[in-house]
Amino acid sequence: MTAWPRRQGRLLGGSLVLAALVLRCAAVGADELELLDGLRHEGLVTRIAADGAVRGDRLPAELKLDDLRRVLHTATGEADAPTAVVDLVGNARLLVQGVELRDERVVVSMTGRQSWSLPLEIVRGVRCDIGAPTAAYSQALARPAADVDRFFVRAEDAGAIEGFDALVEQLAPAAVTFELGGKQRELPRTRLYGIVFARPANEVAPLPRGWVELKQESRVPFEKLELVDEVLTVNGPAGLKIEVPWSLVVAIDARSPRLTFVSDLTPSKVSESSIVAPVRSWRRDKSVGGRRLTIDKTTYDKGVGVQANSSLSFTLDRQYELFLATVGIDAETSGEGDCVMAVLGDDGRPRWRERVRGGEPARQLKLDVRDVQTLTLVVESGEDLDLSDHANWADARLIRPKP
């Protein structure tokens, strides 16, 4: 008579524990992983090993960073409001609460408890203003001098921003010290707008292995990652090494060596002609009209923009297993355009062929190309001749098989 209530109590207690676990998982939220083959998985990333192995709950077995394009993580931590911007190599930047220059190192504070020491080699510029940069600052950042830093300061009277060349020595909370005309000078920190640091002439910074996106729209380049006990260790270019609370991480964008963007390849054969519209040559990472690749309301950083009638052939040498792309008419046509897009193999027969029209949603394309020597992307004009046939092979990419 007394065993049943105790057993019922144990079952009730177990149910409560299970319910608590379910609620805890729901509260934590799942990470979303995009694999190279376009598939998506939801799970919890709890460990990234030094060899790139990704571990956690409800994740594919034997998963590595090289198998991923992106990890979306729910950042639950709080970052203090930024007051400055640090521009980094590799198309990255940090929005920080504070920034100083000490002994050839840039020291930034992300929160009252978190600070990082960055090698000066990876810092392109510092801006004491989180608004949109001035045209002069952006121009200097794009084309820095080889042997002198470019200063931008606020005029004492009208507050206009003026520029001059000097050599920065120290950036402290109260003042910036620099060398100008062979003499050491000092400027109150409140007057400093920004500094673009000198960089070697014709320097070409290699793209990093990927980027870690943080709260406050910060982006850090990485070559190697390791996640242990909710702390992400980021090893980057020029000896960069910082530790980031996993709770501040919004996403990891990976550049797998197995992935090749079609726009980074040179076509082995190009054919372009027209019926009515002027002939427009294909464009890398832009629409044929020269704008950002856009289908419907989504923009894409990589891809190929073409106009009917066009044919681009790429030599694959049977090195790849998948071809993936997002296809459609670019939004710059304002809903106009009607064409036929096709992917051909070695025999000239379509592996895929569909009619696409302006204003339609983008279409996802995934083809097996393991037996393909030469892949050809074709766009033919539709019923409206070739008017407004601005077709996009957006995010077009090739995936090598796993070693």
C-alpha cells in the first residue's frame, strides 16, 4: 500500500526534472549550423577542439569547422555601449568601450571586465566616433600611406574635422602623443576623431580562415578557434590571441578550404551576345548593372552577375562533388526580366534548366558534379527578348569532397 505513493512520487519527481531540462534547453536556445552542402542543423555547440572538431548536443557526428559555412549562436551576454571603432585587417572591426595605444600594442576594452591587447600589425585605424565614418577617413583607410600615420582632429572652433600627417607614439585616455616636424606634440583626446595607421606599400593581406562576430556588430578574424568551458579562444593573424566569452558570440563565419566561390575562378570560355539590349559583360560579386547582387530583398556578397544571352564555362577537372547557387533575376530590374537559366555538363546537356522571371523568389540549386570536367552556366533570353534579363548566379560555389 505504501510502495505505490513512493513510486508515484519518484515518477512525478522525474517528470519535473525532465520538464525542467526541457525548459532549460528552450531557454538556452539552439545554435543553427549551416553546412557546406547547404543543409542546416539545430543543436548546441559546447566544444570546439584544437583540431577543429565541433562537439555538442544534436550535432552531426565527426563534424569539423571545415564542414561548416556558418554557426549562428544566441549571444546572451551583455556588452557595454561602445564609444570607439577599431578597424582591423581582413575586413573586420571592433566596436569597443575604450581604446589605447601602448608600446606598439592596441589595448581595447569590450566591457568593464574584458580587455584585449592587439598587435598593431592587424590594426588599420582607430576612430573615436561610432557613427558613419567621414569620407576622408574612409579614403585614408582604403589607401593608407606607407610611412606616416594620418590624423583626423576636430577643429577647436567650428568642430569641423581636419587631417594631417604625423607619427603616433601613444594614445592614452586623456591625450594622444605624436611626432610632427621632428618634435613631440600632444593633443587632448577629446579633439581626436581618428587615426589611420601607416601600412607597407602594396600590402595584400590574405583572407583569414574566418571571422567571429560578436555583439555590438564587432567582427574578429581568426585562423584557429578553440571553445572550452564557455570561453572561445581566437587565434588570428600577426599573433593575435584573445579569449572571448561564448555568451558574447553571435556567429562564426568559416572559410573552409573545401569551398571555392565560382566568382574567384577565371572562366575557360565566355560567350556573350544580345538581341536588343546592349551587351554587358559578366561581373564578379556584382550584378551585371554593377550593384550588389540582390534577388528579391536578399543581398549576396559573392556570385556572378550576367545578362542574357551568356555562357560561362569553368574547368573543374572532376575535383568537386557539389555545385550550389541561389539563382534569380536581380532586383535592379524592378520586377522586369524573363529568361531561361541552365547548368550544362561535359556533354552539353542540361543538369538543370528553368525559366525565371523578375520579382520571383530566389531558387536554391544543388547539383552533383563529381563527374564533371567542365561546368557551363547559361542564360538565354525569354519571351521579352533580352530586355532586363539581369540574371544572378548568387552565392555560386563548388564543394570539394572530404579528404
